[in-house]
Amino acid sequence: MPKVYADKYDKKIFAFRRWFSGKCRTQEVTQEDLAEALDLTQSAVSRKTQVKGNHQTKLTYRDLLILFKELNATDEEILSLMKM
């Protein structure tokens, strides 16, 4: 059964979090590395980047800038993730 989203924004957020998880694996970046860059705890980074569940917290613009930098996101990746 296909996943149902509340709206197109939730679908885009889900896509970002999935991209993020895959990019962390390919770049070999750990949550501890990101926690240091974001000046947060590892568990806070985990909550911000969960793909699903009820304990997700919001990502800020500052968080996105740091995540894109730390994961060496390409311009194409950033554009596709941020454009509706």
C-alpha cells in the first residue's frame, strides 16, 4: 500500500529526511559529527532527522545550511529538495 501524506509539504519533508539518511551513509557522516557541527546533542540530531515517528522536531534554516554543508550537498540536490 502506498504511503499517504497529509499534504505536499509533508511529502517533501519525508523526501528530505530519506535523502539525509542516505547521504549520511554515503558520506560516512555520523550523528555525533553533525551534533558537533550543530552544537546539539546526538539525540537532538536524531529527533530532527527521523524519517518517521512521533518524536520528530523541526529543522530550522540554520540546521539546513549546516546539514547541506556537512554532507557536501550539490546544488542540484539542494534545489530538488527545497523547491516545490
